Amino acid sequence: MRDKVVLFIEATTFLLLLVIGIAWAMQPSGDFEPYFVVFSLVFVATEIFRRYFMPSGSKHKFTPAELVQHREKLRPIFEKEIFRCRHEKLRKDAIIRHVDRVDSYPNTDESKSGISPWFKVALVDTYHKGIMVILSAERLYIHDGKYTNKKSNSTEEIRAYLVGKIPYEDIEAVNIDGDEYYYFPHIYCHFSHNNEPYEELVYCQEVDMNNGHVHYSELVSFADVQKQSKEFAEKID
């Protein structure tokens, strides 16, 4: 959506500059210069923003058949790695890397706002569309049957994991073996969802299924917890 807005502004500004230029050529004595300067600055600003601050748009558009093939290519790779880590009781670490900023690794720039071009997660499970990664471990509290992050007088406390769901179609490639900096999987993603790789953030509980099998059971969405926590805070104020 943002891409379309920027392109619309850029195209509209270009057309206005064209109209002003023609009018100015036909009427040289007209007072067109201020308008020409203003719209020129707008055009240059949108062009700079589009070139340097927007994603490259290089994500492949899959046909339905290609999407099935892409999912079935990646799914066994991730399932094998997840099972290996569980069976051998290894760390579940993985590095998420932004395809459009791949050369930013391994450096970090704390002065820049927004999500980092690479960061560490725990690769813990798959779902029908992609992989599930743990971002943090948190505590949720239940008030009137609703999950919140406000303790207050709640007697029901649950340890939960904030999990990001990353679709296979947003994964460009994976290097399971890692590199000289981090020896665990590097997952190259398109940050297609509000400049993040996750199509959804949810809270999950870890459920031991015995024999080394673990399932991450979804409790509630991150958005619902934020909303319900805000409503609860307003209620007790």
C-alpha cells in the first residue's frame, strides 16, 4: 500500500511539473517559478524516499503451483533442523536476516530506529504456511477470562512465548550451517509485513508431547493481548 501511495505522489507530481513547464513555455512572463520549485522538491524527495528508504520490491510473485513447490522445498529443511535440535538437545538459535539489507551483517547500528537488518530468534516449530520463531518469554495474566500483561490482583498466571509466524513465501533462502560469526541457521527473509517478517505475532504455550516431541499451542494473538491490557488498565483506573 505504501509503495502505491509513493508512486502515485511521484507520478502526480511529475504530471504537474509537465503541465507547469508547458504553461511556462507558452507564457514566459507568468508567475510559475514558485510552483515549479515546490513541485520539483516534492518530486526529488519522493524519488529519494523510493530509492533509498523503501524495500527493493524484489520479492518473487509466486503462482499457486510455484508457491506449493517453494513451501515443499523449505518445509523438510526446517523440520529436519528442528527435529535434530530437539533430539540432540541443542540450542534452537537462528539468525533472521533482511534480504534488502543483507550487507549490513554482521554490523549493528544502534542509532537507527526500526527493526534491525538481522537479529537472533529461536527456531522452534513449523505451521502449515511457514516457520515459528520465539522472540521472547513473557508472563500473561487472566482477568475475566481474558489474557493481559497486567498482573494487578490476578491469581492466574501463565508463562507464554511471544512467537512470530514467518510464511515460507517470505523466506528467500536458508543457510543451515551458519558462518564464522554464528554457526546456526541464517534465514533470509523479505520484511513484507509492516517492515517485519512476521505475518502474525501470537502467544504460545510449550506443550511436552513426550518422546522428545514439543508442540507450541497458540493461546491468543499479540494484538488481542495489547487491546485487552489497555481495556483492563482503563477499567481499573
